[in-house]
Amino acid sequence: MESFEIQLLEDRFQIEPLENGLYRIMDGDNKVGVIFPEPNGDQVKWTTQDELEEGFVKQVGELITEHNI
């Protein structure tokens, strides 16, 4: 998969899909963190092992989902 850009409010982030289902979030040359989807009943919950705010992870995950549809 190729990387793509998302916009969250006034910020733009580069999303780099990784082969193992993870998504690396980049802000320019700086790595913001890595997020991934987890099944949660009939929905998907976006999560991370990095120190990222839960609301940020959820919003970025929703934008990734929209891009992948």
C-alpha cells in the first residue's frame, strides 16, 4: 500500500501503511506514532502502544477507514 495524506483540523499528516496492518503517522519527517485497528464486537477500535491521546487515535483511525473505503 502506498502512503497517503490526511487532514485533521488544521494539521496534515502522512500515513504510511505497514505490511503487518499497522499505520505509521508522520508529521513531516517526525514520527508521531503507530496505530492499528482491533475488532471490538461489530465495530473496529483504533489503538496504539505509543503515548498518543485516545481521541487523536480515534479521529486518525476514522480518517484512515474513510480513505480505505
